[in-house]
Amino acid sequence: MRTAHRPARVLGALVAVIITVVCTIGVGATPAQAASSSTLCKGFKDCAREGRSSAGYAAVFRQSFWNMRAGHNCTNYVGHRLTQGRLTDRPPGANDAGTWGQAARAAGIPVTRTPRVGSVAWWKPGYHGAGSSGHVAYVEAVRKDGSILISEDNLGGAFMWRRLSRSSSAWPSGFIQFPRSDGSPSGTMLWAAAEGPGRVRLSGTAGEWDVPAGPRGYEVWVGAPRGTAGAESFTFSSSFFRFERIKTLSTRGATTLYVYALNTPGTAGADTLLGTRALTIG
């Protein structure tokens, strides 16, 4: 099953990119792979009748979570699970399902061989029945015999629960043990560069997982940390997980940019310093 989300660009002073999100599982699976897992239910209604929950996803699956493609999609479903009833930051680089393990490790998040309830089962591209863009699912239970119960969604409307045996050829590549967040925005400053007289371009990633997808606010201080008297500052917003901004400043010479992601008023958490960059403005 396959879902692709093509990048979109907003041109002008602000250039933003919607992350490509692809999720595949079971494409070209062999009979041995298909037999190595058992489907416990399939479809929102059938699973609900059997007492196997979608954690509310059935009612909201057309919305985007973690800035993933809305609808039937493994990454959007797991993003929903990680932001409903718990707060989990999306690590930079977690795009297609197959990238999640590497992105988690790069952010210092454990990826282990040991499943836990609430961890994310992750398949590398082409591994154990996953397609070319990998797959992710949510671990619902770990049984005494070592098998696991997972819930997952896929392109084509195939929300389901499955049971996977540890010795099966459908076993995941690993299990991502995402920590909980306090609700503050998270992300990183990627780069900044001077481009002509007084002009700078900067880029970074940030998300805030206790609020719906939508515009996020940023504040940049030039030459000194936030709140420093006399320092130049400006704000902007972006609707996407990754942002890029061009700004003409009055500051000249060697300086440092301090880039903050602004916490949504009325929600848990606080504003976050995404990073700093030293540069020389001509």
C-alpha cells in the first residue's frame, strides 16, 4: 500500500516546504511474509466492534498530525497516537516512514530491539514486507510469548490490528522509544547565511505537538539573546515543519542570530531557543 505527499512551496520572503511523507507495507510481500503475521481486525468499524480501538483516529483521520499527510497513512496515524493523551516531539528528519529510525537516533532517541507498549514499531525500506519507503505502527501490547499486537493504518483505508511473532518474517527493524514532551516547541536551527547588503536567509525545523497543525511563530534576535536592550529583532510565522526566511536587517558586520520557536499561548510549555548562528552581514 502506498501514499505519497508531494512537497509544496510558498515563494517570496518566506519559503516553506511540506515534508514528503510516504508509507508502505506489504507491497510485494511473499506468501511466507504474509503468513508470518495474523490480522486481528481490518477497518475502523470492524475493529471497533471487536473492541480494538483506533484511539479516536477514525473520527479525525482526515486531519494532519505531526505535519504528515492527512488520511489513511501509517505516519499520520502514528503521529496522532504520539500527540493524543501524550506529547511527543517529532525529531528533525522524520519524514517517510523509513527515515524514522535514523532521525530518532540522530536526535538521541533510543531505537531498540525490545518492544514496549506505546513504542513505535519501525520497518526499514524493503524490510520484512515493507515497501520502498518503510512503515511504522503503534505497539498496543507485548505478550508473554514475545509476540506483539500492533495497530496501523495504510493507504487504501486499511486501518488494522495485527499480531506479530518475534520469529516471524514480518518482525520490525526496531522499536522507537519516544520520550514525552512538556509541550514546548521543538526543532533545530539548520543554517543561516548573509546574502547581499543587510540581507540574511535562515532555515530550521520546529513543531509543537500539543496543538493542531497550523502556523507557528518564530522570533529572531540579532547580536544578542532575546530581551537584550538595543538588539535588533523580528518575528515571522510558517505553516510547515521546516521553515526558510529571508530578512533585510539594519545590523552590519560580525554578529550572531538567536532563533526562537514561540509556544502557542494558553498551551503547556514555553518558547524554545532552536539555535544560534554566527555570520557577517555585509
